[in-house]
Amino acid sequence: MPAFEHAPHITDLLREHARSRPDQEAVTLVRELDRADGATTFSYQRLDLEARRLAAWLQERFPEGERILLLYPVGVDFVAAFFGCLYAGMIAVPAPLPGQYAHQRRRVRSIARDAGVRAVFTDSVHAAAVTEWAQAEGLDGVTVLATDVPGVGDPEAWRMPPTSRDTLVLLQYTSGSTGEPKGVMVSHHNLLHNVASFQRALGFTDTTRFGGWIPLYHDMGLMAQLLPALFLGSSCVLMTPNAFVMRPHLWLRMIDKHDIGYSAAPNFAFELCRRRVSDAQLTGMDLSRWRFAANGSEPVQASTLRAFAQRFAAAGFRESALCPCYGMAEATVFVSGRAHRAPVVQRVVAEALERHEYRVASEGQQARELVSCGVPEGYDVRVVDPTTRASLRPGHVGEIWLKGDSVSRGYWNNPHATAANFNAVTAEGDAGYLRTGDLGLVLDGEVYVTGRIKEMLITHGRNLYPQDLEHELRAQHPELATRFGAVFTVSPPDEEESVVVTHEVKGRFDTEAYQQLAARMKTTVSREFGIRVGGVVLLKPGSVQRTTSGKIQRAAMRTLFLANALPALHEELDAQVTHARQSQPQTPPPDLDAMHGAGEEELAG
């Protein structure tokens, strides 16, 4: 049993670390890997001091339970502010910095207004821009504070507020693949239980050093990387997402230089590394101590896992370090995973999967590879028919339902969405489940995720997963590799659905080259999936809508396509798809900025 699992609350846990290991490194931000002064570190004693200082400032001004918006780049100041909120009994609301684009600013405004925040914490570098944003968005009466300015708060004035395991710690905002941001209410108990379940599933210990580049407003960066390290009394080493996106090899070098045993990232990051890290950059790198390479937050591709393991084997990376995981904010973050083994991959008959059935593919059959996301830990898992709510037998695909202490109590100030997704009851009368919206199956106790219910492509009586088409197109066309795409269907009134492929393209081409690429893409989909593509739209990088966690917003892309509001480099549509677009009601086109999710620059913080 993890030592921290039954702590009274997280504040007590961190204060104990400050007493028992005051000088140990808690969190480090690496700015320059090769400079002696290129990093900033907070020990547990310093982190406790900073948390008490900021908590005292909050307690002088607000009652317990107020929401505090945290707008920071990745770094130690965010960590101090987060724990300052906990120490004060406030509810932390992590969010991305507003940025320069309208879509970024509006999303953060939506979060601030939904949460009803009373103050905004940031750093001195961003204080002026954050203040300007707050004024422009009409957030009157909200105080903006640069927390790294000397003299803010007196740590000796701090007093421990009434705190229990049921006290809320944070609102983790998520919009999923569609919709407005919703604040998942996460308590001390949710977090302590979830990290303990995560530790049991993977097997990391207090000697495991954590680190990575994922933004700290992202549930994977905060609750599946930073907090496990601090709960265990270990250390977490951070780098900025921009540094990773610009130079992916720096992530791997940081893992080597700082002796990191656990680092997590979405699938695209592993793909980016295996394509862009050169032999020269790999020279002298030692990845043999990276024992937990967690892959999650988006569909895990078997081909990426194989290619990454092969590419970095020369640097000592072991295939058994790869840890495909499944999780979601509504369940705190972690649901399932397994370590110390090669990834488990099932080759299933693609046609059977379209009928929501599991059947192992034989040689020569058209197959899809499903990657196991490991064994659930701390949950009762059901696979349920999403329409009838009847529990399904093993080997059948349905909606994944979860029950356990890591499941949140619901969405902040949103009873309608809470009622729709939480405390669901099966047809057999089993109650208290979270409806994940994910399709999948449980086989030999392991979770396999196949897609999202709302994004399923239904064409000519077949059920196809859009991420399969998107992945195959990237695998077969170098012009699309490492970029993002969205596949969806459209139809005119009373006609069959037609498949539309939108995808970002690397580089610039002339009209003929775009035409040839579009034709090859149509051929690929026809050959590999047996369906006809009615439209291809080629886009500049950064055009595909994504959430702040990197998930493709296919519904938003469909809306923009039908409104003819996508910034197309090249477009080829057949008559039916053109008719579908023309048959839309004549309304003003959607605001592209307002609908934009997280492009690469936003996921990069």
C-alpha cells in the first residue's frame, strides 16, 4: 500500500515532506541543459515556504473555497501557486495563458467566468499581458497578482484551514472533442486515490525521478507527472513545451542528464521524436534508465510504439519501458496501464470491429491493431451498450463505464452535464458509473480503446473509426507525417453520408502537386478501408482544431467545413459533398478563432 494513500489530505503530506526531507529537490525547471545556471530548483522546504506565503496572501482576502485562476508557463512558480491554493483552502483553476490569438483568450475567459474566479495568479513576466486580457474580457473585480514579486505574503501569517479528504483541490477544465469547457471537480481524496492506483499499476517508487514537457494546466502534466512525484517525496524535472516542439531531442537529453525514470507524453510526441531526432543528436545519449515511458491522452498507435523502440534501442531504450495508458479528467486522470513488458497488441478483423465485435485476424485478413492500455487499477469497469445500457459480454465493443474513488463528483456549476455523464445506471440496475463516451472492450482484464462514440463514421452501413483513417494517411504519405487531420462525414438532406478528409500538409506545393496528393489520399482510403472519399481539404499547419489536451475536435472541423470557413490550401469536393455544403442554412460563418482548439502552439504552452 502506498505510504501516502491514507494521508489526511495533500497539505499534510507536503508539510511532512518539508519536515522530513527539507533540502531534497522537489521540482526543477530546466531552461538550458548545458549551462550550470540553466535551471531553477525548489526544495521541499522552499516549496512549503512559497506555498505558505501565497496562502497567507489569499487568506487575508478571501474565504475558503474561492476559485483562483493559475496562468503560468511551465515552471516552479506554477507549482508554488498551486500548493498555495491548497494551503489556503482555495480551489485552483489551472488554465493556459491567454496568448495573442482570439481563440486562446476567449477560452480562458470562458474558464474564468464558469469558475467564478476571484483572483488570477501569474508571474511578473506575464502580469501586464494577463492584466490587459482580464480588463479586455470584462473580468471586473478580479485581482491579478504576480506571485514571484518579493514581499507578497507573509509565510508566518499562514494558518491551516479546515481541510478534509472531501475538500476540493482544483477544477480541471476539459472540453473533450466538442463543446464548451467543463470544470471537473477534483478532491484531495480523488487525487490521493488516483496516484496510489497509478503507482500500484506501474510500480514506480519514491526513488523514481519524474519529468517532462507537458503543460501543467493539462491533466497529464499536472496529475500524471508532477503530483505523483511530489506525493511520493521524489523529484520532478520540467522543461517548456515550446523547447520540445522546436527541438524534440532535448526531451530525451533531459531524461538522460537528469536521471529521469518516468516521463509521459501523447502518442504524437513519440512519433515526432522517432522522425526528427537525428543520429548526431542521438550520439552519446543513454535512455536505459527511462523505465516508464507513459503514452496516453490520445489514441496509442502500435506502429509508433514499434518504431520508437527500434529507433532508440541504440541509446539503451528498452521496449518494455513503453507504458500505453488510458485515462480522463473525469476520473482524475489515470484509469489503466501496465509497465515492465513489451506493449500488448491485438490484430483484429477490421470488418468485425465495424460491427463492434472482437475477432482475431488471420494472415491475409484486413486487420486493425489494437494496443492494450493495461489493467484498470482502482476501478470497477463495465462495457455497456450505449443505447440500451445493457452490460456486454467479453469480446464485444461498447461504451466504457467506470466506478471508483478516483471518479470526480461531477462538473462545476453544470448539473445538466453532470447528470448526463455521472452516476449512470446499467440496465441491470448497477448504479454509480461514469459514462466515458469512449468505445472499447475489456479482454483478459485489459482495456482496449477503439474510439469515441460521437466521432464514429457511419457510412453505407459500416462503422469506422476516424483516427484509423487519419493514421493510415499519415503513415503512407510523407507530406502528412507529424501533422494533424480530421475525418468526418457530411450529407445533403435525405442522402447518404459522404466521407471528407481534412489534413494539414508540411511544406508548400503547386496546384498540380496538391491535386496529385489529394488523388493519392483518396486511393489510400479506398484501398485500405474500402470506402469512397467525397472530399479532400488540404490545410496549412495549425489549422486542425484541437482541445488543450491535444484531442482532435472533429465536430468543430465539420462545422467549419460546412460553413466554408477552413483556410484551405487545396480543396477537391464531389457533387454530393458540394451539395451538402450548399444546403446549409445561410448563417454568418463561424468565428475560426473562437472555435479553434489547441493548435501546436497552444499545446506547447
